[in-house]
Amino acid sequence: PTRRSSDLSAATADQPDPVYRFYDTRTGDHFYTTSATEKAQIQATIPTFAFEGTPWSVPDESAATHDVFRFYDTKTGTHFFTDSVNERDIIRASLPNYTYEGVAFEAYNEANGVGHITLERFYNTQTGLHHFAGNAEEAAGILQGAAGPGWVDEGKAFTVHIPSDTMLLS
């Protein structure tokens, strides 16, 4: 189940919410959630999902944020995230194998705050997977083939917050 940042019991108004990242060793996909309950459920029940930590955090819903949407691809068993309302609507209208799961979390409207980062979105032309890089080193590694062949840079995705030191491996 998806959860908005404001639904999490650990969330506070002045502390961004951690995003937990998993790597699915079966599909090669990355999965992201802000729900500590969903994180624990995955760790207890899906052995192919390797927990990779907290690469970024997200704000609570406010006038300075917008929604990031989550889809589940029933054909591949992978997830897709977008903050584009237009892309969301096109997927819902034209890709019946994509189940819309709702709002996954919030992203900042602008990258003007201290500690904000804009994620780079990559697409793999061979596998159909997407990946979000949170720093220049990870993005450069993907472009240089460290994540395997077929990755193309789709450009800037959404703006989030760097995680605090206490979140990195929470």
C-alpha cells in the first residue's frame, strides 16, 4: 500500500521523511517507499528485495510540494514512479498492465532549499526499468556502464531532500 508522508507516525513537520530503497535481485528493479511498515513487511516476506538504505528523503505535503505517483507493472512485477500528471494520465489511459497505486510521496516544487537535490531519471532500453540517481557519482557510474548496458539519461526527475546522517541506514 502507498502512504503519503503525512500518514507516517514517525514523520514530523520539520524533518523530511526517509525514502527506503530496495534492489530486487530477481528483476533488477529498484523499489522506493516512505512507509516503515511496508519496509518491514518487504524485509520479512520478499527475500529477493535487498535493502540498500535511505538515499534521499521527502517533505511532508505543503504548498511547496507536489505529488509523486506510483504504478505497479503486473507483467514485470516492477514499479514505476513519476511526478508528471501528464505522464500519469497517459500511463493510466494506455498501459493496462500498469496498476495505479496512488501518491507515493511528495517532492519539492523547486530546488532552492538547503539540502535539496534533484534526482536524475534513467531508463534501460533493454530491460524497460527506471532508476533514480541521487548524486553525480551514481549518475556518472550509470552512464559509464557500471549498472550494465542499455541505460539512457531521461533528465531531471523530481526534487527531494538529502537524508540526514541518522536516516542513511535506518
